[in-house]
Amino acid sequence: MARFIKITVAILLALAAWVFLKAQIILTWKDLPRDAPFISRLLENTEYSESFTETGFSKVRPGMTKEPVYALVGQPLQIIKKSGIHIVSFLEYRNGLWHEESHTPEENMIIDSEIYYYSRQAHPTADWYVRAVTFSSEGVVTSIARTFYVD
């Protein structure tokens, strides 16, 4: 009976260790570079801008202006212009052209931030890797989004 308990405990510990390691791998994979070939198949639900690389994106820092960001990661896929919590306009880059969907702004609404999206969902229900940079009205990076969004 004691031997059965020892074997059962050993199996349960091994199983717990395997589950823990698997969870660590999954949590770590979301932060691996997109251009790493061994995980490229995991990223099929995310579309990226044409010249985007994780290497360039990892060099973007708060305080940078738009020009150095463009040099590192190129043109974004989408730009959202905001005034406070209100979206003033939404621009999307498709087929080599910018397409704008304007929202009727309230009178005297001032653009105080722009969010540049370098990635987007491949389809409406896709889980995807969010890569975005927020600029202040002065054109300076205020935040960088590098996360995995589960839809």
C-alpha cells in the first residue's frame, strides 16, 4: 500500500510539473519575436504592417518622436485619433491607400492622442498580437502596447 501511495504521489508531482512548464511556455511564447521562424505558425491570426518587425518595435521607447518610430517600424496599419475618450477619426491603410472614417466631433474637440496600430486581427474573432504606439498631441510616444488579445 505504501508503494502505491509513493507511485501515485510521484505521478501527480510529475503531472503538476508538466502542467506548470506548459503554462510557462505558453505565457512566454506571446512575448517572443514575431520574426522567430519556429513560432510563425502560431501567429496566423495577426496581420502586421508591411515593414514591421519585432526587433524594430522592441527599440521604440517613450519620448521618441514619430520620425524615429517610422524609421524603426515603418507605416502603421491603422491610426486612431482621440480626444479624451472620444474617437475623432479612424484611418486604415488598405491596398496602398489611407481610408478615413470620421466621427462627427463635438465642437472645439482637440486631438490629444493618436494610436498607431502595427498589427490587427486577421478576422473578427481572432486572438491576436497587439502592437501599438500612442503619441501625444506633440507627436511624442507616451505608451507602447505589446500584448496578446484573446477575443
